[in-house]
Amino acid sequence: MEGNILKFLDGSLFNEIYPLPHTKEYGEMLKKIISKNEDMYNSLCDFDKGLADKYKALADEYRELSAYEQQESFKSGFCMGARLTAEVYSDRCHGTDQNND
């Protein structure tokens, strides 16, 4: 069952759910970092185009890793929440709910 849920999260659902809210502040920070990255690349191009290309490739790999980490963290949190919810309802169904007098 868990494997099916993870496949579902890997597929279309994760592309529709954004773990990080896209706020105005986030948008501003994203524009700032993109601008700084482009400035760094252009400065490196003026110095050494080969080095600039290596920097860009490394930055691209880091972005891919970061996206992967976010997706895996989201899946882990989703599964943990589902397990906790199942545990709470399981306790209630078996009459072990401590709040139920």
C-alpha cells in the first residue's frame, strides 16, 4: 500500500502540490538569487568561459538535488502524517482513546 502512495506522490500529485508556499517574499528571494547567479556566471565568463560552464553545470546539479530533497522530505512528512492519523483512529476504534471518558 505504501509503495502505491509513494508512486502517486512521485507522479502527478507532487506536481500539483507545492510544499513551499509561493509568497511575495519567496518570489523576491528567488529573483534575487537568480540574478546573483547570473551575475556570477557572467563574471566568470569574462575571466574563463570553461570555468563558468563548470560553475553553471554544478549549480544545475545542485538545483536538481535540492528539488529531489524537497520531494523526498514532502513524501516522508506525508507518510508520517498518514501513519499518525491512522494510529489515532486505530486507538479510538479499539477503545483506547485516553480522552474518551
